[in-house]
Amino acid sequence: MNHDKSASLIARAERSIPGGVNSPVRAFKGVGGTPVFFASGRGAWITDVDGNRYIDYVGSWGPMLQGHAFPAVIEAVRARAQRGLGFGAPSEIEVELAEAVVERFPAIEKVRMVNSGTEATMTAIRLARGHTGRDMIVKFKGCYHGHSDALLAEAGSGLLTLGLPNSPGVPEDTAKHTLTLPFNDPDAISAAFERYDEHIAAVIVEPVAGNMGCVPPRAGFLEALRTLTSDAGSILIFDEVITGFRIGSAGAQGTYGVLPDLTTLGKVIGGGLPVGAIGGKAEIMDRLAPVGPVYQAGTLSGNPLAMTAGLAMLESLDAAFYESLASTTHRLADGMTEAAETHRVPLAVNRTCGMFSLFFKDGTVRNYDDVAAADVDRYRRFFHAMLEQGVYFAPSAFETAFVSGAHGDNEVVRTLEAADRVFADLPWNKSATR
Ligand code: KE4
């Protein structure tokens, strides 16, 4: 494939944008090579600036649950835009989307709209601290909740050592309130509550991890978080920015039947436009200004155009949609497993409705240590070989492949045929430089 225009665009972009991108993962640092610039998308397909077409498994990192340029969303946005883009004042469409979220999510009685997942989780942390009067936050290694300071902390040296900044610019004074534990490890979370219980304001978790690749919760893990936080008077936050509306109409809380105190949403809820949200028990949510003292605000929060896109998206998601999405996801995951077995490529595939991940290793992947044991170089070679076959996976081994309602039989067959060729051809047992 020819990527000349992408190559010249990244060179030009780097002169005015740090790294030439507005979000680091797009720079291909995780896989090497030249970042691809895209010109358009329709359904499950995207076209780059050099005219190359790909079956897309990034889907703008999750929002495009019905594929690109989904007609119902495009028409709704086109019509709404004629009425003006926003007023910095309440509009009815904000109430309609809020009601649609409350109706679908059992743990959400009230919801506040913001403009990104980062804003949502940052606000949820502030709300939990304001509500409990405590400072300590527990998160899990391999889970990502956006780039607010409190959540950019890594594990200290020992298992129960408080956090260290994992980015310059995050004060130690901030990071020290964050404890990072192993995902899917009920013993570790029990030990943390044993030691810190009345100091813990909140536990925040991706109920199905998507930011170390797709790693579903082990039986009992989410239930343990619910019991321990309830007993200690801490807030349980499900970060459903990825899983919300994707793994089921009620997200992970509907799928696993564990109800958090607060839920954060993003991606799908905006239908492709910038929307994040914090929702939860009215008693907690009403601590937010202007009702309560916990401050939070946003110029474009609840923007009518974004609300319109989000509502059109949610209204298109019925039981038949999720049945089909789950079936497509399993066909892809099972087909990848079979192709790898045929060509004796060590591969673990994790999946749940609407998302799956490939880990180039034998055995299972249930936490960050398992993920770290996978062969990232093989993923890099897989990524580029599939790109050349017209299939666009995440340009990072630590992300998830997103399936949409627009991925049909044609896309599944073409993806699996490409994977079979790639597994057959690549020098898997040699450390090729590629
Ligand atoms: P945003 O601020 O990027 O809208 O959302 C942050 C966020 C919060 N919580 C979860 C579970 C998330 O996955 C994210 C963002 N996801 C990444 C992809 N894994 C966004 C892609 C990017 O950073 O460019």
C-alpha cells in the first residue's frame, strides 16, 4: 500500500502539533512506522488520505458502535445543526439523553454530562472525596481512566505502597493518595481495605478492562469490590467509558449484576461527538453544584448537537443489535484462535460483546502481568501485516479491537482470511526486524 500522503502529512503536522497528533496513541509509537491519516469512513470501513480502504477495528476508540457515518446519527445531527450549535443554557435534548441513560443503567438515578471520559472520571473522584471526606483512591494496574492527576499514579514499590507519579507534572502530594493494585485479585483488595479501610474514598475500576487489552473480570472480583466498599463506606466507581452501551444495553453493571455507586460513561454516549458523563445514586449526585458544594462545570457540557448524536445512537441499540454484535465478536475471536492454532502461533484471545484482544502468548490473560508476558513485537508485526491486508487494528498491543454493528459477514470473512495469511506468512519463530 502507498502511504505517501500520510507520510507528508505527519511531517507537516509535527511542525504545529506535538508529535503531529492530538492524542499520543495515534502516533504509532506502540507499533512503529508512519501514522495513517484518515479521510473518511462508512460502516465498518475507513479510507486513508492515500485512498487505501480498511476494515476498521478502532472505531474512533469505541464511539462508532454502529460503524462510521451511521445514517440515523448523521441525519439527526444535520437537522439539529440548522437550529444552532449551542446556547450555554439548558435545552430539552439534554433532558432526553439524561432520561435515556437513567432508563438503561440500573445504578444511575441522576447523570451529569461533560465532554470527555477524563472529565467524567476526574469529577467522579472529586465527588467521591467530597461525599466521604476521605482522600484515598484505589485503582488497578493496567486500567486507564483518562489523564487527570489523581489517576496518573502508578504503584509504589510494595503491593500496598501508595502511588508515585507516572507522568512529570503530577505532584507527589497528589499521587500519594492513590493506591494501585493488581486487577482480578480479590486478596489484594481485601488486604488494602484491611489496612486502609476508613481512609478509602473510592475504588475505581474498568469492570471489563479495555486499556491493557480486553481483560474481563474473574468470577467474584466485582462482587468483592462491591462488598468491601459498602462495608467501609467507600464509593465504588465503575468506569464504563468503554463498556457502557457496548457490552450490553446496561453496560457491565447490567451484564454482571453488580451495581456501583457511581458510573462514568463516554465514547458511545456521544454517538461520535465529544460527550462524557457521571451518573449514580441521587444522594451522591446531588452533592454536585448547583445543588451541593462539589464544584464541576463545563462550557460545552450537554451541547445540543452532541446530545442529539448520543440520543440517536442509543435509540438505535435494541436487543437484536446486541445479539448480533455478540455473535460477530465471537466469530472473530474464535476464528482468530483457530487460525493461530492452524499455524502454531501462540495466541490468547479475550473477548466480550463488542470487543476483543489478541495477546501473542500461550495460556490465559487475566491481569497486567499476563499482558506484559505477551510478545509485543509479534503484535507489532501482526499490526503492520494486517494493515497491508486492509485491516486496521489498534496501533498498540495494549488496546482493544472494537466491533460495530456494521461489521457483517463480509468483514468477518475478509478479516479472518487476512489473519490466516498473516499467521502463515510471518516469521513467527524468528525475531524478525520486519
Ligand atoms: P477520554 O478523556 O479519552 O474521552 O476518556 C478517557 C478514558 C476513560 N476511561 C476509559 C475506560 C477509557 O478507555 C478512556 C480513554 N480510552 C482511550 C483508548 N483506550 C482513548 C484513546 C486515546 O487516548 O486517544
